[in-house]
Amino acid sequence: METNDFFKDAYEYNYHFNQELIQLFENNKQIIPEKSIQLLNHLINAQQIWNERILNEKIAVDVLEIRSLESLKNHNKINYNKSLSILNNSELSQKIIYKNSKGIVFSNTVQDVIFHVINHSTYHRAQIASDLKANGIEPINTDYIFYKRK
């Protein structure tokens, strides 16, 4: 599998389980812990911000902004499509220069950012699973291997 194909697959995995979590949240609206809501919003907002950084676009969302579940579903789809477009139209070795949320300038490759987005999302989905379980809600298993077994 080529690198671009691997990252396309990883983004599809990311999109799939974000949508599954949004559905779980919709089905359990009254009992989803606030921390889980914040984490899900954060990971979707962060992907949007990284896409915007790669494309040198104005950052349109705060990393901690809370959106409705319907809005999250739409933004997750937009993120997925924009991420695929980046993969199709960018060199993975291309350096991007961007400012973090504190205004500090950094430079990384597109590949570094793509891997970070996937890893960051996985990390926060694990936090969500722990938070849901601690609050008596059965979490979904979002491990990559379960996605590949579908």
C-alpha cells in the first residue's frame, strides 16, 4: 500500500468512528458527559484547523468551540473531504509554515500534520471511551483493527 493510500484509509477510519461516536451521542443525548462532548468537539475542530493551516486558510473555528451534534456530523464530513483533497493535491514532503493557537510560528511537513491529526483523534476517542465507561455508558470500540475487520 502506498503512503497516500494508507493515509486515505486512515482518514476514512477517522471519519467512520467520528460519525459512529456522534450517533452514539445522539442516541444518548441526555446522559453524555460534558467532558466527552468537549473532547469530540475538540478533535473535530482540530482536524478542521489543521486542514486550514495546510491550505493556508483563515482559521474559522476555535479548537474548544462546542457545536451541535448535527453540526459536528457536517463538519466531520467536510473535514474528511477536505483532508482527502489535501492528500490528492499536496506533496507529503511539502513544508507548511503556520502559527499555533499562541501565535508561535512552526514548520512541519504535510505528512507530519496528517499523522498528527489521525493520532490526535485516536487519543481523544480513547479518552471519550474512558469517560463514557466511567459514567455508565457502553463505549464503542474504535480500534483501527476493528474497523479493518468490518
